Amino acid sequence: MDIIIITGLSGSGKTQASSWFEDIGYYCVDNLPPSLIGSFLELAKSGGRIEKACLTLDIRGGKFFPQLYEALRSLKEIEGQEVKILFVEASNKTIMKRFNEARRHHPMSKGAVTEDIVEAEREKLRFIRSLADFRIDTTGLNVASLRKRLESILLDEKDKDAFTVNLQSFGYKYGIPMSADLVFDMRFIPNPYYVEGLKKLTGNNKRVQKYVYKQDVTKEFIQALENLLKIVVPAYIKEGKQHLNISFGCTGGRHRSVSMANYFYGWCNEQGFAVTLEHRDVK
């Protein structure tokens, strides 16, 4: 039986993730008490009724929440059962904005959603997060982008030999992606924003890329990171990892970080790595 557990921060996009799994044929259950997981799975398996299940479990469990960590850990230890945990998160500002726009209460508060409340939930989920097989930071992602990321994860799960390098550009002014394994700060490169004719363009433009790539410090960085990835990627694969999430950041996430993410997208393809590319803050 194929089991996906969705957990994470309130307002981060768990409902949208669950809807995607439902659309592709998973039997989805929302907010199931941890103590009933075993009973549900026995019922699902009887007569082979359900082959794929997706359970959303989070802080809404209230008094049942303390049981969640042990329930998930026990679930992953059952032999012959394919269980993957997806942890969905987002920046504090993003979550606060979503709750305010939707005019909904946070599970941990009946009043306004503040940064302290979001941080308190993040702390409660810290140990749950450590069990996750996959983490998705939905800051700056729309529904279509989230579905694309989920599709990438599912395809990798169907092909156990697949290893995917997920590249992302971002702007520091909008927050660092929390799902990143490696974060590289591109603000040491001269900024095209201050070059006449390049300000309104992005790193998807050949002129901006030419400006970024011609810098001596850029050339040195590219060589160093290529050498690092030739060591790191095989090591990740050897350890049985399925993903390496690399994020490139600059001030606004439009010029330098985009150019570098684009460069390494091409480089990864040349190396034969499965690779995805997302420019989070380019609208």
C-alpha cells in the first residue's frame, strides 16, 4: 500500500497538496487522530479496497497532537509498507498574509495571526519536520507551481533510481526558502540592476546573463560550485537521497540569482542529472 502523510504549518498549502493527490487517485483523509491511523490502514487493506492513501495530520489534532510524532515514527518502521512524509511550510509573513486574506482563525489562536503564533507552531512541529522525506516551501508559489513540484516528487518516487537536483532563485528581501539544502548568496556579484538598460530585465535575458557571467568573481564561483556538486551529488545518491534542493539568492531575486540558477540548470543537464528549475520571485 502506498501511503503519503501530509503535515506542516497551518496556512502553508497542505489542503492544496491533498487536493492534488486526490486528483491523481489517492484516497484522502483530513485531520485523522493519530491513534486511528492503524485502524484506518487495516480497514483500507482489507480486501485490497484502497491501494493509495493520503493522510493530512497536523496541529489541528489538538489534544491528540502529542501522539503524532510517535505515530509517524512507528508507521515508517512497518516493513513492507511504503510510507512517505511530506512537510509543507512557508515563511511567517506568507502565512500571516494568507490567514488575514482568508479571514480564518489559526488553530492556535482565536485572534489575529501574529508572527509569535506562527513561530510557536513551527517549534511544535520541529521534531515532526525531522521525520519528513520531502519538504516544500510554498513561499511565493502559486497552486500551479505547487502541483508541478508535487509532480516532480511523485515521479521520483516511481523511479527509485532517479535523483533530482531542484534549483531555485529567490530574493533575500522576500525570505530564504526553508526547504533548501544548499543556499548560495549571489550578492557578491556586481548588480545588473544598476546598469543602464538592464534594470527592468531579469536573469532570463541573455544580456543580463552575459553581464553576470563575464565577471571574474562569477567565473571563480562557477568553477568552485561545479567541483563541489561533482562531489556532493554522487554522495547524496550513495546515501539513498532522492533530492538536492539548491537555492541561489540575491537582493530582489530577479537578476544575479536567476542568472546563476539558469546556468546550473544547463550544467546539470549536461552532467545527465534530472533537474528542475524555479524562479520564485520573478513575476
